[in-house]
Amino acid sequence: MPADWKGRLTEIDPRDREAIPFPRPETEAATAADVAEIDRMQEILFAQGRHALLVVLQGPDTSGKDGTVRHVSDR
């Protein structure tokens, strides 16, 4: 979600397949910026060689956890 969003999660309909109350182009741009920042931070962690990162993915069956792990680890 954009950093300046002041809404509440209760305002989002959980049945909404889009699940994001923002226009698609804005959401894709925000996601791309987040990915770039994560890549930058990962490079710093790797270069320092002193820290580890634990990522916990939680979701019901068929929520895409395995695909996410495969996508991230293929980078």
C-alpha cells in the first residue's frame, strides 16, 4: 500500500479479488519500488556477510507460498 494511505483494513472487502483499493498502474509502480529497495538491501546484507534474514510466509494452501519461494530464490 502506498505510504500515505490513511485507510483501514476493515475498509477492504476480503471477497474483492483485486484486494487492493488503488489503480493497477499505481500498485505496480509501488510494487516495483518495493522490489528495488529489497534488492538494494539484500545486496548490502550479502556484501557485509554478517547478517542473516529469515522470511516467514504465512497463508492457506494454494496461496502461492511455494511459487513465491521459487521466484525469489531464482533471482
